[in-house]
Amino acid sequence: MAHLSARADAAYQNDYHHKLRGRLWDALNGTEYDDRHDGGEPPGFSYSNPFPPHDMEAGDDRKLLVASPDEELLANVAADLLEEPELNIGEMPFHVDDVSSLEPDVGEPGTRGTIETGTGLLVRIPPWRCEEYGIDHPGGDTAVFWRPEHSMAPLRNQLEDNLDKKHDRFAHDHLPGPSDVDGDLFDGYELIKTFAVPVTVTEGQEMTYVLSKWEFSYTVRDDHHRRHLNLALDCGLGERNSLGLGFVNITDKTPPSESELEGRDAFA
């Protein structure tokens, strides 16, 4: 976690993605991770927006979270932010006051909890799967943004397929991935909202993405499920994590012993 302070009064910019991505890749420039830039594969890290997301006055505190399954990658980012503490995200000027380490974990088997999308989730349905889901496709090679009217099946499947790719790249090859085990990633899916936002994909190229924000509930089934959920915390869910999309946080967690007590109380 980077602890920031605003260096001047500034309006909050919701289109922070491209500028913040550039700063983080600059921090990885010259390291072994530099070749992941523009590689077309999951980058192996995700990050939050500067939060809380409100207009600011000089001296106001903000925070920024960067997550990855690779501790060395995070160490490189942290060292660069401390060495070059001036952090300008578009028209939002910050100073990095400190960097601290966090170790989020969904918990041991039996733990119940809630994971919330801290930033918009991008889920696109490829054209060759639209007929399978009963989705009208406009033609061509363009993917369709997930919307509530498309039902939950395509969203669940696309999230799992995407996390499979991250598992193949960043987890141990001999261990099963999300699609290799029985059971869904999440017990419940509560949609908070869908919204459209303009995102600068590359310099000079802006696209409007349809994103969604969610609250996912989970019960850790076993150690494999725990790994998969923690991988989502580290790498993000859905697509374009290198743009800061799909960053997720644990917002509630109940250990197994307390979960069992709550269950017994419900039937008392």
C-alpha cells in the first residue's frame, strides 16, 4: 500500500487508468518484468484507484494498493515509488509518504467472506460464444460487453476462463486451476452497478468500456479453492488488469469456528 498526500488542490479524475499504468510500468522499467509490457498476456499485477475517490485539497491523504503474486515485482514498485516519490496521475499531483506491506488472504477452508470489486470489472464475451449464450452479436470480430440482460452464465464462465490463464502463467503447473475443480469460485454474485467509462487504452486511442461492480460471497472449500481466490486478489478479475480494472478487496471474513457458531445459532 502506498500512502499518498495531495500536493495541490485537484479534482478527482475518473480516467486515471492510463497515467497510473504508465507510472507503474516506469517503476518496472529495466527489471525482469519489463518484457511483460505490451506482451498481450496477463501482467501479473493489479492495482486500485487512488482512494477515497473524491476531489482533494493540498495535504489530503489518499491510498493506492498494488497487488501481485510475485513479491519481487512488488518490491521493485515499492522501491521506485520511495526513490521517486513525486506521483502525478494526470492532473492529480501526489507525494508518496510511505509504503507498507499487506498480506490479504481469503482464509483457511471453512472461512466465509465477501470480495468486492474495488474498480470496474471488464468482462467481454467473444463472438464465437454469443450463440451459446443466446446473445445477439452485431457481426464481425468484436467482443460483446457483459450486461445484466445476458444472464450470469457468461460472466461466471468468462471470469473462470480468465483466471485459468492467470493460473497457468503465475501458479504452480502441477496444481489444478479453477476449471479443473468442482464448484464455482463464488457462492453469490450481487451486482452493485454497471457503468460506461472512457479509457485510454494506448496513447491517442480511447475506448468506452462497459464495466460492472460486484460483491461476491465465498466459502473456502479447500486449499485449492483458497489458492484460486487469493490469485484473484493478486492478479485481479476479468480483463485489462494492467489498466487497473478488476481490482478486488476482501470486505468481510468470518473464520470457520465463527461460521459454524453462526450456522448453529440460525437453527437454534
